Amino acid sequence: MRDISQFQKLLNCWKWLPVSLWQQATARFQNPRVHLVVALADHFEPAVSHGPERFVSRAEQENRLKIWCHDYPAALDRFLDSDGFPFRHTYFWPAEQYDPDLVQRLAEHCHSGWGEIEIHLHHGVGSPDNAEHTRLVLENFRDALAHKHRCLSTIANSATPRYAFVHGNWALANSAGNRNCGVDNELQILADTGCYADFTLPSAPNRAQVRKINSVYECNEPIGRRAAHSSGKNLRVGSSPRVFPLIIQGPLLLAWHTARKRPYIENSAVANQMETTMERLVLWERAAIAVRGRPEWLFIKLHCHGMDPEDRDAMMGPPMQQFLRSLTDSSKNNGYGLHFVTPL
């Protein structure tokens, strides 16, 4: 996400900030935590570059993947959740950057128990994309993941592979005012091509952030309209969802930065300047993302750009190791279930 001014950040907050303040003031859920469900949506881009070139060389991409697949398990395999699983990533690979050999290397890492690969898409950056092209890119990459790399899954009585999705430019369903997307009916295309859940949000302070926050929900119909995920019905125990993709949001709230003595936007990002800490965990829990009827099961969906070299420590270095040590110890000492999950 490119840097934006403080003034623009403030303007972009007007849709969701009143909702966040109301949620915190009314303390939506009072029940003590019994289960903590933690997922990390990784916008996984081996080609990411901070230099003059748009992408790093393919050789550098291959080297980055090789190092990741070796170093990540070695750094974090001792931190296990209540079910005996390590802290896994959901690797959302950019469909427009598909490289069969690189994806296969990551697929082997995932088949060894370190996560799963899903679909990520950057489009409409230079000029608005169109529905036909978006559908074609999604279908081609979906089928390659499912049939060539043994990723994704199917459901009974359907041969269409199912997938989870993140929008690479945050502008899901053209929610950024026709910037970085251009496809108003994107959610309908996702549904038609087998997407069961979107993990893009929160996107704040980006202008694409919608008013509905800190929720797990199905969109109000019709979903073929621009930013149809701006409103929806929260998932509830005993009521099966009908409208897909479901929208799985991460925590979003206004918080106070103790060290810097100023407010900041807590948007559940994991990065070098936003390391995971037990202090942040308190804020994520305060967002109280849960299925109605099960408030004691708290969902914390984080997001990161795992392949950014600048964020290596935040991904697997001392900050992440200390956080996972404290978190797993807290689960054991305080008697609550801790679950490191991926969508499937």
C-alpha cells in the first residue's frame, strides 16, 4: 500500500470509525474467551521490489522461496497450538504472477503441513479491468492450482474447485471509486468461479474500506453491484449461509500508541513496523469477531506480505517467536483453546 497523507487517512476513516467507536463503547461481547482462532492471510509475492524495477529477477524470486521454505519451519516449528499444529500461513499467490515452478515449490511446502495456497489478484491498476478478463484470469489460475499443484478443494456433487480470495489492491468489487479494480460485479464473478470466502478486509486506511467492520458475514443481495460487501448479515449458529463468498474480516479499531502517545489505526497488519505482541492481541480480542451465538469463540484474521525482505523478523524472527511463545504459554496456563488455522 502506497503512503498516504494523514489528512487522506482521516478522510478515509469517516465510513468505519463511528462504527468502531460504537462497538468499543457498547462492549458487544462480555463472555470470556474459551477458544482463540488465529489465521494469517499472507499476500505472498516473491517478486516484490522496493527498487527501481517493478519486480525482482526470477532467480531472486526462486532464492527467496528456497530460503522461506527452509527457514520458516526451522524458526517456528516448536510453537504448537492446542491441536498440535504450528503457526501456518494461507499463501495468497497473485494470479497475474503465476509461475508453475515457483508455485510448485510453495505447494510442496504446504503439503508438508505449513499452510495452503489460495488466490490473490492485482488488476485494474493502470486502467480499469473488465469482467470478462477478471473471470478468465481467476478460472485459469484456479484450475492450475487445483489440477497441476494439488491445491484447493471441491465439494460434493461439484467438480468446480473452491478457493479463498484476497484483492491485491484492497479494492474488492471496485470499492475504491473505480481505482485498482474496475469490476463492479467482482463478488458475483468470485461466486460463479468457486470462491467461498474473501479475506481482503480490513483495508483501512485505504479508501476501499467499507463501513461494516469486525464481522464474519454474508453480503446482502444482489452481489453483482459495486461494493456489495458494504453491508450484510452476520453469520449465526444454526443458520446456514446462502450467499457466497463469505466475508471474513480481521480486527479494525482506533487504538492508542503508548510509546508514541498518539492514536493509530489498528488494522491487524503484521509487518516490520507492526510486529505481533501480546499488547496487540488484547486489541484484536477487543474487536470481538465471532459467529453470533458463539461469542466465546474469537476469530483473529491477520494479514501480511510475507515475501517482503524488510519484514523477515516480523514473519519468523525474534518478535514473532516471542509472540508465539507467549501466546502458546498463555493458552496452556489459562486453559483456553488456541487454534492456528487456514481456510480449509
